[in-house]
Amino acid sequence: MGALDELKGDRSSKAIEILSWLMHNGNSNFGEGTKFDERAIAAGFLGEIGGEEALRELEGARKISDIENDVKHATIEIQKSSDVNVLLDGLSSAQPVPYLTLLIERKDTVGVPKAMELLDSSDITTAVYAARYLGVVKYEGAVDKLIMMMKSKFIDYQHVAGVALGRIGGVQAKEALFSSLNASSQWAKSGVVKGLALCLLMVNWISKRKFRD
């Protein structure tokens, strides 16, 4: 705890590096009376620091056992304070995934043009997050590229494109999903089924709204 106390409020790259290490390797004091968790505290400090470096470290710690909620909360804190221009600049950086993640959570359409470019990224993770984002914001202009993505040899592309098409909906998206029900991989089929389920939910929601109106 002494090291953490010394780092509180320190926004230097070195402090972020140390906090990241503690977040991954700190003492959880499991079963002790104090109940403090150095990993969770380090995540919280990173959220208070904010900025690109802290966000990147938090993104890499999303699956650390027992502190997922602390990491998510810290990420949201950065999200709340992130200026739109900072997010757009981040999409053009070497590591756009953390910024796509924030835009997904905010459901903000400001990143659509850059996300369309990122669909063609040679980095699979970046392309997958771009597809996910475009689906969440229901960008109809992405349908053609997402259909092409479903025909990719990469099953992660196939899956995420199916779900994204379902979120966007529309005749073209539904036809593409139905035609992909016989996909060779189970992961691709999973994306198609989820996509069709989302389409159905959207149709029901629209029907109920029209009925109320």
C-alpha cells in the first residue's frame, strides 16, 4: 500500500507503468481482515489519471480475475472525461481498439468514417472492434462491407459481421444472414443466429412502437 500511496496523483508514464504492473501482480489479500486489493486500487488510480496510456493499460486488464468490475469502472471514468477529439485522434493511432471500445460504450457515431477504414485493417482485433462498433451504432452504410466480412476465411470476422448485420437490420442484411445459415464453422453460425435474433427483436420493437403510435 505504501507504493500505491506514493503513486496517487502521479500522472507520469513511469507511474502508469508501475500501476499497470500492480494491477496485474498486486496482492489481493484474499481472506484477510483488511479486504483491500492492490490490483483494484491500482485500476482505480489509472481511471483517475485518465488519458491514452492509462486507457491502454486498462484495456489489457479487462479479464483479470476478480477485478473485472473495477477495471470496467475505471474505464468508464476515463470515458466520461474523454473529449470527442481525443477519441478521434485515438482512432488514428497505432492502437485504436481502446477508443473503439469507448465509442461502443457511448454509442457515439462520431467515429463512423474512421471505423469504416479500420474494417480493412490488417490487425484482426482492430477490424473486429470496428465491425462491432458499426453494428452498435447501426450504421447502414457498413452493410456491404460487413457482408464481405462474413465471407472472410477468418471465423472471428464471420461471427462479428453476422452480429453487426443483425444490429443494423434491413432487407439486405437479413438476406445475407439467411444465406449464411449453412456456414462451415460453428462460430460463424453463432454470429448468424445472434444476428437473426437481433433482427427479429428489432422488427418486434418497431411493430409495437407503430401500434402504440
